[in-house]
Amino acid sequence: MIAIAGTIGTGLFLGTGKSLAEGGPASMLICYAIVGSIVYVTLLLLGEMATQYPVAGSFNAYTTRFFSPSYGFALSWNYWFNDAVSVASDLTAAQLVLQFWTDWNPWVISLLFWVFLVCVNAAHVSAYGELEYWLSFLKIVTIVIFIIVGILVNVGVNSEHHYIGGENWRIPGAPFVGGFGGFAKVFVTASFAFGGTESLGITAGETKNPSRNMPRVVKFVFWRIILFYLLSILLIGLNVPWDYPGLSNKTTTTSPFTIVFKEIGSNASASFMNTVILTSVLSAGNHALFAGTRVLYGLAVTSPQPQAPRIFSWTTKAGIPIPALLATSSVSILCFGSSFIGSGQLWSWLQNIVGVSNQIAWVSIGLASWRFRTAWVRQGRPLSELKFRAAWTWPWGPPFVVITTFALIIIQGWSSVIPTFSGVDFVSFYVELPVMLVMYLAWLFINRTPVLKGREADASDAPPSPSTSTPAPVPRRVRWFGLIDTANVDLFRDEHKDDVHDQIEDQERDLRLKGRARWLWRLYYYLA
């Protein structure tokens, strides 16, 4: 349930209002479809590695192992920063949602939600799991109801008893608002909305029977998500005009979902939808705070050399990394800046930062997969030994993800430069690129000796030769600039081996699919 609905949150419920106001209905639908297709291929690439090597750390670990330890260090810190800023973004979004009912001291609301989230994550991990499960269930039910209501509103079941059809695509300025600049700006909002899908691989190390379940998760869950996204976005573009008052500006952002429910003519329905959006915001903040805390803890316990201060490795008896939790949650102080610059403007900047961070994660998955596939072929291992292979993405999948995603990162900041330069917007679009470069070079400099000699290929790591007592030289595995040598990376370490329980489960499934009730079982497995 968390996998299906964990990525459905602020980006869909609130970010679509910003996308519609800045790009129009056509730009929004096209951009979300493009980003969705990129993310789908990205998940397939991640699924190959996560099925073969179901380890903790997911794409961060794969980037370190197959591409570059220095880049993996920078990526891990960037992903922690992504989660920390996401908490601030969600708390700011809560202020925008609450403006539907009241304008009373929004910073107080953010403070109360911040305390609630910290307390939940400071308790046992089951508190996080239970909260996420029920909030995810509520989001799925609500989106199904919204799709039904959106269709009814469009065909005339609204307060004006008027058939809308495609009228909002033909009003002045639509369907493409702001020309190419407006179109380009929607990409970062779409990336923000789809962010988190890559976190499905993070659970690989704790997934039962990953050889069967990880491919199913990658292939089916994303189609459920993209079905929810594209249908919802199509109905929003049809039912809500891009120039709806208060849809998105410096002080406020209104959810199109609430607007559609309001068009039924029932304020109670609109309040219900807004309440669900508020719980969705809390769910997104809860997920980001949990993930960010674990990423920072993982950095502190990395071996052989920790990549974060050891204080963040301390945990309670229940296994809760309190210092990492407090450090991650402290970044949320950014949300209080909305009292001075406007909640809508601040949320827009935070959304840009998180969206670009998500794109960097997708590029990194593409780079890791590119090097992983190169190593697999270069070392002569047959493709039949891959537990899961997205055959139709060979060999173009990794370069497609890397090139298209990097192109989005460059293009989406068009509006911050043309027709007039906006320094603050430009920084929100591109600040993470130089930060990643600085962190990459810093780790490369700190570990400059292992880079030149090869940490994994140092002579001290090799077994003694038969004729001497000194270790025999082995091929170097780490090259200049910290790049891993694909000819010598160990492709057998951490490979998953199906145990007896996995084999029994597979046999039971095969018998069910061959029995009399096979069609019912096929339907069950497809839905469940």
C-alpha cells in the first residue's frame, strides 16, 4: 500500500495547481506524460539491479559500486538534502491547504505538524508504518472518487448544470500558457510530483522473495501510479480554467482537486477533499522525514569509512536514530520563512529544489545501470543469469534516461533567464548542480590516494602468491576521477540466492495458475 500511494502526495494534490496556472492544461498533460515515461524506464533499470542485488541503500549503493564512490557520496548527501527539504516543503504546503478555512497564524500550524511528525518518527518504526498504510489507503480511495466526480462534473453534473467538455482548453491563453517558458517550467513540477518512485528500490534488501516480487513491484505499481496521475491531470485540465482566481500566486496555491469538488455545489464535499489533501501532506512529510533520517544514519555507518559524523549512527534501544532524526527535521525551519515572503512563493522555490534533486537521482540510476550493464557484458556473464531483464530497454535504456533527464534539468530553468533574469528562481533551479560537483571533488580529494592506487585493488587486499609471502598484485578497480573499473568490479558479491521458502512460494503460485481457478488467481495476482 505504501508503494502504491507513497508517491501520491503534495505534488499531485497541490503542485498541479501551479502547473496549470504556469503552463496550461496541454503543457501539464504533455510534461507529466513525458516525465512519467522517463521514470518508468528508470524504474525498469533500477529493477534489474535491485532484483540482482537486493541490498540496503538501493540506487545510492549501486552508484557507489558501479559508477564512482565519490559520486555516490555526493549523491547520498544530495538525497538526504532532498528528503530534508521535502519536509519543509510539505509543512509549507500545509499552510496553503489550511488557507481554505482560515488565515490564522500559518506558522503555528507548521510548528504543530512538525512536532507531530517528529514524535511519530521518534516512536517505534511501526508507528510510521501504520500511519503511512492508512493514509495511503485514504489517498487511493479519494483519487478513485475524484476521477468519478471529475467525469460527472465535466458532463454537466455541476452547480451550473453546464456541459464543460473541452471549453477550458479553448479559453484565451490556453491550452499552452506562457509559451515555451511556461511549458518548460512544468517539468520541474512534474518531477517533484513523481519524486519518490525510485525509493521503491530502497526496500529491496527487506523484501520477501525479491526475485519475483521486485519485478512485479517495478512493473505494476508504476502503472497504477501513472494511471492515477494522468487521468487526474486530464480531468483537472478539462474542469479547471488555468486563470482560476487564486490558483497559484506568491501568497497562495489552491488545489484543483478541491476546486473540482466545489463545482458540485457542495462546500462539505470541498472541505472533505481539502481534509484528505491535508492528510496527504502529512503523509508526504512523514515519508520524507523517515527516509531522510535513515539516509543520514546510513551515511554515518558506511564502511570502511563513514561519510557522516558518527554521532548520527547512535540509536535508541528500539533502533531509532534520534540525532539523525533531529538533524533532518531541523531543516524544516525553512517553512517559517513563509511568514515573510509568502507561502506560495516559498513553496514554489522548495518545490523546484526537490524536483531537481529527484532528477539527479534518476540520472544517477541511469549512470549506475549503464556501468552495471557494461560490466556484465565486459566480464562475459550471460544475460540469462540476470534474474530480471527489461529486454526492450537494451541497450538504449541507460543513455536515454541520462540524456533526457539532464536535458530537462537544463531546459526547465528557461523562464528564470528569458525574457528577464530572476536570480532567486535561477538559484532554485540550479543550486544543486554546483553543490553536487563540490561534494564530489571534496570526497575525491580526501580519498585521493585510494583513487590513484585503487582502494579495492590495493596489494594488501590480495592473497599471497605461492612463491612468496608478499601479496600478489591484482587489477585496479578504481580509476582516475574515482570511476569504477567495469572490468574488475565484483559482480557476484551480494547476489540474491533463492532460499527454500522462495522456491516453495514459487511452486505454489505456479500450481494455482495451472489449476481450475487459474483465471481467478490471475485476476487476484494482477490486482493485489
